[in-house]
Amino acid sequence: MGFIKGGRRSSRRMPTVTQVTQTECGLCCTVSLLRYYGRAEDLSTAREAMDAGRDGLSAGQLARFLRTRGMETKLFRAKDVAALEKFTSPVILYWEDYHFVVLEKFDGHKATVMDPAVGRRRLTREELAEGFSNIVVCAEVGPDFERSRQKPLAEWRNIPLFAEGSPKKIALVGLLSFSGYASILGIPLLTEWAVDRQKHWTGLDDLGLVLAAVVGVALTYFALHVVRVMVLSSVVALLGKHLMSTTFTRLLFLPYKFFTVRQPGELLFRLNSVNMIRDLLSSRVAQGILDVGTLLCVSGYLFWVEWRLGLIAVFLFLLNAAYLMKTRQRLMEYVDAEISQLSKSQSTQLDAIVSIPTIKMGGYAREFVDTWSKVYSSSLDAMKDRMRMQQGRISGVTTTTQMFGPMTLLLTSLYFVSHGFISLGAAIAVQAVSATYFSLSTSVFQTYTEFTEASRYMARLNDIVNTEPEDPGGTLTDLLSTSIQLEDVSFQYTKHSDFVVRNVSLDIPAGSKVALVGPSGSGKSTLGRIICGLYEPTRGKIRFGDVEQRHYDKNALRRQIGYIPQEIHLHNRTILENLTLGQDIPDEVVRDYCAGVGILDFLEDLPMGLKTLVSEMGANFSGGQRQRLAIVRALLQNPPILVMDEATSALDTVNERRVGEIIEHIGATQVIIAHRLATIKSADHIYVLDGGRVVEQGSHTQLLGTGAVYTDLYSEKAPELFAGGELA
């Protein structure tokens, strides 16, 4: 393989592929390499083949993926950056011991890298040496490599733009626009007729006739324009609502693991980009399409007057278009960099707001501001680059043509008049219409650049749209049994990651109370989510009675399993709405359950009682109050199965006992995940997990006598238990 220098370095530009999750930098580097060599690899397709998951991919996994695409690969361990001068083609570098970038070129002094996190970067030798982590993934085209071309408008192909009824309205807009073109062409035709016939005018009657024609054309154009905008505004509103509704609905029906590797701030940024796309469709793209139609009509008029004038106008237009196409890739890179940094900035702000108690108590607000400021400054730098390209170089070319294009056509027209090719009226009409022509050209080019910008937002939105929705499961809706059996269940987050749950078998009788315990990271919470149906087992089976979990409709099954996680999330609604979740549950029943867990007195002391508005994330309640509200919320669904993951960790002993009594009263099958001895000692059966496996099982007393792991976990607390003391 020709990895070592000896040939001429290619002048091709490395395509920029920005990451939309924190762990897919390596995957983006491989997609960039494949596109560089001519294969239009789709990022969504690459994700399906090599899911980065929550842990990312190794250099070896990147090399194996490239080989599946017909590339020949080799891994090197380089001593220092001097070794990088020997490579004649782009290579993937391991970066700062946690990241991957593509080294596009390095001349010994300056390096150009494609960083999936921020876009294209220019680095000094010292900066390259500081970031380089000594591992290189080399790849070149092999005999099985297949080239392909990217489909036009690939970012827009899977986006649900058209709502029911919108095609008819769009057709009406087109019809109105076509009628408007006739009005626009009426002006130059009237101008030519008036100038060429003015010497035959006999009085005010002739002038009045011309003015009446002008007024008639103007009123027709005005009426058509107003009606067109009214119809267009309803179309845009319909499309905007459809796009946001479809995207948000799609997001909520994606698999749970989709959300575990994406930051909430990043997802919120993508949803907000829908509004930007809607505004673009309303303000620029729709008008741009109409402008293209007008341009075609005006071009036809110029060719009709004098074909050489039409050629000059079209030549100037194509000259601008060629420049736009040449700068498109670089503009996209600047937009990608700006979007990436803006998204990180918003995620940092959201992280700060959500964790404000920790920031305040830790006294590191200034450090958080500095982190945000650095990211935001990077977004401003990217914005400056984009503006210099978009509003400087590109707009400079188009506006210059807009200013001097009409003069070019006028001078050429006068030349044709002097040689008898056209009349003076036609020349003046050309002057009048050329201003419109080049103004519309500028508008079309601005639309194109903004459409290019919107396409980059759309590419990030595709992460939501192109991800397969969660499998709805089977057809059964009613839980036939509350006993739970797990048979050799194993689970890994991706097919390339290690198993976090290994060959676990559990037998949980109906109505029993089972505890899952173990050291931190032993797989307890993951196993709880598997039982709830949030995660699908990689191997093994889950049964409820004699029926496998896969035969149940997932949403119906989850509604019958009360799940109370470690982190309690309350919605920005009233307390009552948070507890009932839209169901028609009598207030008396809600109050009874609140009294049962010992929180009713507190709620009734609030000025608005159960109608009190809960702030974002339930920040106006303590941890114990949030936990009790979450328990009430779960119990109000009357679930036959309860899975509680550290659900009482913030409660005192008295309130924990009260919660246990009310849960025992409803007779649900309980799966308790906890560390506190007071929580688990009353369980009918205890499963001890370590390293994702069940290593011990039995009652509390049995495990203290025989269980090594269990004894290590709870031996220090055992004397208190045997002494009759309560653990708080």
C-alpha cells in the first residue's frame, strides 16, 4: 500500500463531516475519508453498521469498518509528528487520548485537519504535536472499493415537508405566480410601445390611454401579489406545523438508547432549527422559487428582443452561479463549524441551569462561564468566517453584477440601436427590465446561500428523522401474569461494546418483593431498565408468566409497570397534572395516596395546593419530596409490577417505612434496586450482581452467612441490624 510519501499529494479537499453525538468522532472521520475517495457514504448508514454507542469506537474498529467498504487499511504507532510528514494521503489520527481527527495535509510546518467536533482547522507543528496521541489509521482505495455519487438535496429527501392539503395550495401559488409573470412582462412591453409610438401621440387622450394601461397592469400585479402571499403564508404555516409536529413525534418514539448518547441541549438545538428552516421556507426559498420563474420570463423577453442581449444576461448569471458552486463547500464548512459551536454553547448553558445547586455550592460559576465563553467565542469566530464568505465574497460578486449588469446591457442595446437591430423603445425597455433581472438574480443567489445554510441544519435534523423508530412490539395489551422470569439475559449497548449484563437468570414470583444489589457499575440499573422494556436484551428471554415480553405491545406493557428511577423528573405543570398524567383520576384518590406516603400535609400547606405549578425539573421541591411525588405518580397508575431504582434513597426511615407499607398494600410485584440495607433487608429474595453477573442469591440472613460479595457490601452495617437498630 502506498501510504508512505513518494507520490504527489492530491489537491482534493477533505469533506467536512461534523459529529452529532459526542462519541461518533471516529465514525465521522471514516465517512469523511470515504467521501474524499468518491464514495457517497451516508452518516446514518454508517451508524447502523458501526454504532458508536455511549463508549465510542477504537482505532481498530474504524479500520475494520473501512475494510468493509473496500478500503485497504493499516494501523501505525508513530513516535512523534515527524512521522506524519511521510504520509502522502489523508490519515486518521488519535487525538488528545479521547478523540479522532483526519489529517488532510502536513508540510512539516503547518497542518490542516478535519475535526468532526469543530470543522476544518489549521494547526502549527507545535499544536499538532500537542494534540497527536501517536496512533494513525491509514486507508487507501482497494480493488473492491465502489465509488458513488451523492444524490442531489440528500439532506432534504427524508424530511416530512408536505402536509395533507399543501400540494393543492402550492399549485395555487404557482398558478398565481404564473399570472403575475404576465403582469411583470407588461411593463417592458408598454415601455417599448410608448417610446416607439410617442411621436404619433396627438394629445392627452393618448397619454391617458398609456397611463390607464400602466395602472391596470399595476393593480393586477398588486392583487395577484397580495392573494399569492396570503395563500403562501397558509402553506408555510401548514408546513411548519407539520414539520415540527412530525419531527417532535418522531423524536419521542425513538428508542431509549438514542437519548443516552445525545445531550438534551443538542436535541433542543435541533428542534429549534425547525423554526429556522420554516422561516427560511417562508422568507427566502418560496420567494426564490418565484424569482426563478420571473427570471425565466425576463430571459425569454430579452431573447425575444435580441438574442445576443439574452446571451449576455444569461452569461453573467451563469458566471455568478459558477462562483457560488465553487464556494459552496467552504460555505458549508463554515456553517457546520458555527452550528457545532452554537450547539455546544447551548448545551453548556442548559447544563449550568440544570446543575445550578452544584455550581453554587462548588463555587465554580466562574469556571463554567469561562468554559461557555470559550465555546461561544469559537461560534462567533465561525460566524465571522461565514459572514465574510456569505456576505462578503459571495454577496460582493452578486451585488457588483447587479450594479454593473444593467449598464452592460444598456450600452450593448444602444450599440444595436445604432446599427438598426432594435428600436430605441426596445433599448429603454431592456434597460428597465435588466434592473429587475439582475435584482432577481441577486435574490436567487442569496436564497441559494441561505438554502445551503439551512441544509446543514437539516443534516443534523436527519439524525432524528433517519433513526428507526422503536419497534412497537407485539399485540398483547393486558398483562396476563405479574411473575417475571429472565432466562440467560445478556445486554450490550452496541454490538461492538462489552456486555454490561451477562447471562442473568431471575425468577420473580407474582406479588413478591425482590431486591437487586451489588457494587456501583454492576449492572443493576441496566437490568431494571431491561425488565421495564426500556432496553431490549441482546440475548436471552424475558417472560411474564408464560408469555415472552416481545409478544406485548411495548407502550401498553410499560403503562402496567411502575418505574421509579434514581433521577426524578417532574414536568413544568401543576402537581395534580404531574401525578395524574392526563388521566381522569378523582382528587380524593390522589389525596389518599399523597397521605399514604406522608406528603399531603405539605401539599395542602402550599398556597395553590395540588394546583401549584412545578418548576422545571421539579427544582422547587426537595429530593425526598420529588421521590414521594414520583411514587404517588407510579401508584396512581395501579401498576401490577413496580421497578424502583433507589426510589427511596432521599427519604428518612419513617417515610421510607410508610412508602413500603402502602406499596405492600396494593400487592404489586416489586423489583427493588438499592444500596441501603434498610431498603433491601425485607425482600423475599435478593440477587447480588457483580460485573453484570448474578454471583449470589438468597435472603438477607442467608447471604450474610454465606455470601462473600454481599457480606463485603453490608458487613459494616450488620452489627446495627443485629443490635435491633434502624438504619436511617
